Amino acid sequence: FENQYFQRGQPDLLCLIQRKKQLQNDPREDSPTDFKEPVVSGTSQANVIDINGIVNGIQAIKRHQHAISAELKELHGSNQSLWQEIYAARERHKKHHDTITRI
């Protein structure tokens, strides 16, 4: 299995991997890139902007942003719970310290 987003140590890129969509025996679909060649008459293919490729790229970026956003929310929640645990541990420590000094 080969994909530019399938990289060791980069789990945040996994959401960008998509299965190839099979069109009706389109020989251009076997190309390794996600971009499709536009069919243009009378103009140079080098000067033509591939709208489908741009839209696919934007959608991939949006998916990646959503994945990062979800991970950030999860980290924020765990950060808050850790701070609450720290506060409780400090209070317990203070209580124990006060008890020991009274003895």
C-alpha cells in the first residue's frame, strides 16, 4: 500500500487518505496523482487550471483541519482534568502538611 499521506509517526495525516474512485474504465484514473487531466480543445493543457484538483485539495485540507481541531479539543479537555487533579493533590498535600505540623 502506497500513499503520500501514509507516513510513520504521522497519525494526523491518516484522515487525508482516500480510496480511489473507479470511473467507467477511464485510463487516466491509474495515474498516481489525485488530479485529473482536463479535456480542453484549442488551449494549452499547461495553462489550464484543474478545478477538480483544487476542490479535492481544499476538501483534503478541510478534513485535516477538522481532525486537528478534534484532537485539539480532546487535548484541551485532558489538560483541564489534569489541572483539576493537580489542584486536588495540592489541597490534600496542604491538609496532610497541616496535620503533621500539629502533631
